[in-house]
Amino acid sequence: MLFAFFQDAAPSPMAGSYQIFFFVGLFALMYFFLLRPQAKQQKEHQKMLEALKAGDKVITNGGIWAEIDHVENQKICIRINDKTKIFVSRSAISAKQPAPESENKKDGDK
């Protein structure tokens, strides 16, 4: 008896198109809020890696703050202090060190 009631109700022909619009809209939101910013960030990081040169101060993925001694194809020699140099992969560099704040500023100035 109950099943006969549901069998009589025919689905609307527009119901499928509303679902398609919903999923297209959901994908568009995901693209603009998740995928696009991540791709942009990866592109900027790749440009930074390609522009590395001797003398740049960098931070590695392991948290080591160092200065680049010389750059080879996929290896970078970084100098941690005067006596310590190590080779790291170019992809192991996470960022350039931020520029130091001006020493002319006083404690109360912003």
C-alpha cells in the first residue's frame, strides 16, 4: 500500500538539471576557494626557488636558517656558520629569510 503511493509520484523533469547546477556551483566554489590559491602559492614558491643565488638568506624545510654559498643545478650549498657548509636539495628550501627590521626604530615606534 505504502509503496504504491511512491510509485504514483513521477519525478519532475527539471529535478535532474537542478542537481547538475548544484554540483557545478559546488565545484566552482571549491576551485576558487581551495584549488586556485594553492596553485598560485605553488607557482610563487617555484619562482622563488628558481631565483635563488649565492648570498641569499634562506630557511630550509627542517628549520635551518642559513646563507647560500653557491648554487648548482639541483643542489645548493648553504653556510650555517663560518665553518659549517652543507648541501641540500633545491626543493628543501622553504622560504627566504624576512628582511631585518630597521635598527633605527625605537621600542615605542611602530
